[in-house]
Amino acid sequence: MTTAKKILLSEEEIPRQWYNILPDLPTPLQPPLHPGTGQPVGPDDLAPIFPMPLIEQEVSDQRWIDIPEGVMEKYFLWRPTPLVRARRLEEHLGTPARIYFKNEGVSPPGSHKPNTAVPQAYYNKISGVKKLTTETGAGQWGSALSFACNLFGLECQVFMVRISYEQKPYRRVMMQSWGANCIPSPSDQTEAGRKILQENPDSPGSLGIAISEAVEAAVTDPETKYSLGSVLNHVLLHQTIIGLEAQKQLAKIGESPDVVIGCAGGGSNFAGLALPFVREKIEGKPLEIYAVEPSSCPTMTRGPFAYDFGDTVMMTPLLPMHTLGHSFVPAPIHAGGLRYHGMAPIVSQLILDNLVTPVAIPQLETFQAGITFARTEGFISAPETNHAVAMVIREALKAKEEGKERVILFNWSGHGLVDMSAYEAYMEGRLSDHDLPEEEIKRALQDIETLPKPKA
Amino acid sequence: MTTAKKILLSEEEIPRQWYNILPDLPTPLQPPLHPGTGQPVGPDDLAPIFPMPLIEQEVSDQRWIDIPEGVMEKYFLWRPTPLVRARRLEEHLGTPARIYFKNEGVSPPGSHKPNTAVPQAYYNKISGVKKLTTETGAGQWGSALSFACNLFGLECQVFMVRISYEQKPYRRVMMQSWGANCIPSPSDQTEAGRKILQENPDSPGSLGIAISEAVEAAVTDPETKYSLGSVLNHVLLHQTIIGLEAQKQLAKIGESPDVVIGCAGGGSNFAGLALPFVREKIEGKPLEIYAVEPSSCPTMTRGPFAYDFGDTVMMTPLLPMHTLGHSFVPAPIHAGGLRYHGMAPIVSQLILDNLVTPVAIPQLETFQAGITFARTEGFISAPETNHAVAMVIREALKAKEEGKERVILFNWSGHGLVDMSAYEAYMEGRLSDHDLPEEEIKRALQDIETLPKPKA
């Protein structure tokens, strides 16, 4: 144990491989299914959407996958990221726990998202792709992909939910500053968009519509592919750089975590930190690993494990995952990145196997935690990240109650400097927890009753 | 020379003293004058406004001043900051120059400002002060002081120019998140504010009015002091941590700069990087040191060296500096931090002594530079910082033309993530250079004709 506030790695010390958990999973993942045939989806089905290197990573059985030099060089723009001891938070809570966080907010777009945006752009580039499309809600993913495409000279087209496009101009302008083409969705540039606009010219848009537009724009142009910011195996793979760096940093000071915490929307930042530690847990190390979700969108804690569409418009393959049903509409909480009906299949399977423990936390507690963090550690967290912070505080106080010297590690997945309106609403008492009646979940789950069922 | 992208210092390697250039100045500074008596201002005159340790630093003849442990501990929240090789920018420009920047955007408020906000809060705290007041325009300084006061349990009252308070809510909410009391100015909390509101209830406010309010709130309460974010000697002193770290980082890789560049509004971020290198220049090292200002507010390049008020309402002592006259109203450029009529006396004196070269750059060139930087190095700069970036690009292209391998060092003083509306206006072609007619300067300078004159 050191007295340092920040534990840094030099660029020479950065891990040169990602960790692929697929070969280590105690229970293998069940395959995605074709929505029409109900049969497992093969590489050919995905080829119109993703380039082959990413399709291969999606199903790879290799434990370690080399990070290409072309990706490393871009990672060095902001990686390795600091591991920080949250001493002032510890003191404020009066806890015997030692709290460390991985600061992923230092990337140019301000979150962990570029960890996968950069390799996705890279593999598309070397596969001859000229342009990537994607959808974005609040804009975290869209800005990360814009940043990454610009680094490799790829065109980038981001379909941004129209109401966010109008209400949250900052992320849109970030995308444009990196040279991306950011379009309010529904747009007149796709069949799907035109159809919606014909029915309702004033449609505020939705993530479902934006996905339809982005996928259509990709499959109708041979030089264009589509890019996804979470959920899939290859996305989680790229994010493991977070946990692998953290392992090296903790080893440097002779620390080892007892508790690992991340917030989870689609699952990528959580898995990015947690998967290398899940491996330690599989190998026998006692370790608690918490994935934290909003209580108003309780995919992991109240959704069944089922086959469901990844999107709301039923275009994607069926994925085996914890889900609230693809028609579930989460309450308008400010943690936009956690408003997703499903969960990454890898994370879902780890929950089934008792390797990861899901926790749901209400919105007000998360903002209270964010204010506590800002006033102790200084940094203002993204609303999503505040879910992790809230769980850290719960665990630190538990350690205090029990008088235990626990080591808590969490992923500070991004800063909240472009989310200040959410803090304003919180401080002015305008936010609520959006309690979720059981009936609403039941209603949404009816939509998936007729779909194939995964093995128990 | 290394191949690393980032040169990091460990916390053990951080400098433990600030550099005070006063004893090394070839020409000693002329004293500030009392506006009423015209006599040099003494410590007693300043005591109602500043605590004694800061007044002592303002006139200290010690070259090295220890950084107190209580400040170091807070610096470690974000310091040492990375020194980054801007390889992608170099490649884009095709320059033989090697470009390094000091990334001061990693602090919680996102700029260099907390380097002085933290020690100012510290010295006030140990002097028994309970509350600090200040003024802020766009909010960079106000948010930094809010952050710092919170760390030391001081109350913080920020008078924010009303039009900014309403138009730029993000920085205001940042201040509130750190627990500060941010008030639109003119307010009904001071005599000065009430007087303005009586005359014009809809007054949009101005920095001059906000200063009056902040100073009044400080001098009328024995437990309250006032805090200033630039211009004064002690502020520049605290910022030298930037240049001192950079010297150590460059030494680690065997580099030494030929050119040092910073943007200059009041002069603090520029001086923070440059002063330790000015010392090397005084000792004989050949070195070009550029202070960059907006061509629409050309204090250093077109303003005379004169005694003038630091504020627009003629309350402060008279300072010997380059000035456009205290009644000069800069055009509404987006680099709010550079819209100041004067310049730090230290920087002004260094210009007179040919140790620092001032340069003025028009707004459009600075935003073009910012876009180039964002698309090469990834990071989106504050509009102020873009002035430094623009000068770096000029120098890098000059090195290319001359075929010279020059080493350029600059201060990346802050990120622009809460200034995206400025980028939007630029990309939509809504910005202009705001060329400044000679008559406007002449008119503003008439106001200082009757003031005492400094020695030539």
C-alpha cells in the first residue's frame, strides 16, 4: 500500500492484449438467434453489418487478443488512465475501506466509450470500409465514434434522437467538431425515417427509430458498416483494457480489491473493469462484483433471462439476456446511458452463474452520491457513473459498520460536465426516483412471450 | 528524445516550490499606486481585501517559495499534469518541429485556474477567513474558486455577470455542485448592486459591476476576503507549477524548448508556463517566448504601458501595465477569459524588457486552429486556449518553411467542453474577427491620460 493519490502506468507498462472471457465462462453463452428462422446466427448473417475481424472477435475462443499497433497508438492519446485513491471520500465517510477509482473521464470525449470506438473504427478501416453509421441518444456514444472515425479518416454518420439533438446541443457540436455528420432522427435520409415522418412530421424520435435508420444506412451501401457501443461481446472485449490496467496499477502498490463496482446500461463499462476480476473470481479468489442499474430500469434485478431483440423495432438478432422486454420504455432519468431494456449476454450469463451481483439504485440516491463525490474528490461525474458512486458509498459505509478494512475498486466511467442540467434539476428538487409498478414490467414482458426461450 | 506520447511525473517528482520571478527581473516592477493619493500602496491598504500571506507573496523577494503541504495534498487531486507530444498535429502539418503541450484541462473544473484558487483558499483558511467572494464572467474562475473553497470548507460567493448567468448555465451549476453561492450581478445584496438595479432593473451586468459587488461584500464583513484569478504577482506565482513541472518532464526526455507559447488575458496561464523559462532566457538561453492575445482586444500589441485601474469602475489600485484603458469594452468574442483591458504587471514589464514577445491573432484563425487540434490530437480546447494553438501552428509552419527542427512548448490551458456553442457558431459561419478601428482605442485611452505615468 502506497500513500500516493494517483497510481500511474507508463506507456510501456500498458497491457498489449485484451482479455476475452468467452473461453473462461463456466457456462458457455447461448447463441444469438435469427429473428425469422429462430436458428443460430452465423458470421454470414452479420457480414452486411460488421467487418469480419469484429465478427471473429465476437465468437473468438482465444483468451488473449493482441491489440493492434494502430489501435495502441490512438489509445496513447489518453491511455493509460489514472487509478486514483479516493482518500477525501474515505475520510468524509469515516470508513476503514480503501477506495480506488479508474478515471475514464480523461479521454477526449470524456468517457470510456472510445476504448471500443477506436478499435471498431480501426478494424473497419483495414477492412476497406469508408463510412460508419450509428445511433445515439444523449450523445456519449455518438461523440466517441465521431472522435474515433476522425482518427482513421472514416466518414461518420450519427443518427441522434431528434429531441436530444434539439435539447442537448453540446454533444452534437462535439461530433461536428470531429467532422461527423450528425443528423436528427427521424430523418429523410432513410426509408425508415421517411415513413415515420410521413405519419408524424413532428416525431421527437426514439433510440429504436435511430437504430433502424443507422442499420438501413449501413446495409444499403456496400462501403458502409454499422457500429454498436455496448452489449456485444467484441465491445466488452475492447473495454477490458480498463480492468487490465487497473490490475497492473493495484499490483504496483500491493493492493487487491475485495469489491469491484461498475454501473451497467448495456454492460460495457462495467464489464470493461470487471471481467479481468471475474477471471480471478472463477479461479477462486473471494471477490464481490456489483453491476449497478437504475431502479427505474431494473433489467438485471427484475427482468427475466430470456431471448429478446436488442432493439425496440425488432430488427436485430435475438440475444440471450436479462431483459425487460424490447417494448419497455424507461422513465426519463438523466442517466441516459442506463436506459436500456436489455443487458450484455456475457454480463447476463455471469449473473446466472452467481459471479456478478446486480443491484438497483434509485435516481435521487445516485445524484446525492454525485454531489458527495464532487465535494470530496472534486470531479463531477456523469449521471450514469453516479450509480457506481452510490454503490461505493453503500459498501464503504457497510465496511465502517462492520469495522472491516475492505478494498473497493470502481469504474469512474465518465465526467458530467455536459450533463450539468441534470445536477441543476436535482439541486432544485425537480427529480424523482420514478418508482416502477410491477404491472408495467409485466405488460412489457408480454411482448417476448412468443419468442424462443433460452435453456435454463 | 523519447518516442512516448505522454511524459508523466510521479507525485514524488512534483516540484515542491513555486518560482517567484520578482528578484530575477532585470527591471524591477514599479509599485501599484493608491488611486486617491497617487502614493505606492502598502500592505495595510490591501489587508481588508487579501490575507497577509498572499500580500507577502505579492511583494516577496525570495526566488523560491515553499508550497505548503496542505496545498500539495489538494494539487494531487489532478497534478502533476501530463506533458503530451502532439505527434498527430506535427504529422498533419508536415513540420519538422516537435510540439509538446501541458494538459491543464485535466483539473476538475477543466482549466489551469485551480492552481491558484487552491493556494488562495488555503492561505485564507489558515488566516481565519470564513468566506471568499469573487466575480466571474463566463465562469471559469468562479468555478475554480468554488471548487477550491469547498476543499477547505470555506464559504464561496460568486457574483456572476447576469447575462452569463442566464446564458451559460453549465458553469453556474458546476459552482453550485461544489456548494458555492452563485449570484447574478447586479444583485440586491450589495449597495453597488442595488444602486444599479434602481437605475435599471433589467441591467445585464458587467464584469466591472460584479467586481464592485464582490469587493464590497468582502470589505464590509471582517470574516470575508476577496479573491482574484489573474493579473497579480501572487496569482502568477502559484501558476508557475505548470512551467516547473514542464521543465522536469522535458528534462526526462532530454528535450529543451526553442519556443514557449501561451495565451494571455490577465496573464496567469501564460506566465505559469513561461516564467521558469523566462529565467532560463535571462540566464542566456536563446528562447522565443510568445504571449498570444485576441486581435480584437490587443492589450499588449496596441495598448501603451501606463498606470491604469485593474477594473472598469476605478476601485482598484493603479497598476503599471499594458492597457487599452479601463473603459475599453472588448468585442463579444468567445474567448471570454481574454477580454480584459489590462495585462499582469510582470508580463507587461517582461515585454518592455524584450523577454516576452506579444502576438495578436484574429478570432477565426483561433477557431480554425481549435478544429485542427480536435481532429488531430482529439481534445477540444477552450476558445482562449485556441489562441495558443493558433500560434503553435504558425510557428510549426515557419519551422517547416525554414526546414528547422524546433521544439515548441505550449500551455493547453483548458478544455472547451462547456464552450461548444462557440464552436457551433464558428462552424455555422456566424463568427467574425471583430477588427478594431484605431479610433476606438484612442477614445478608450483618453480616460487614462490624467492618471500618473510610470517611468519609461
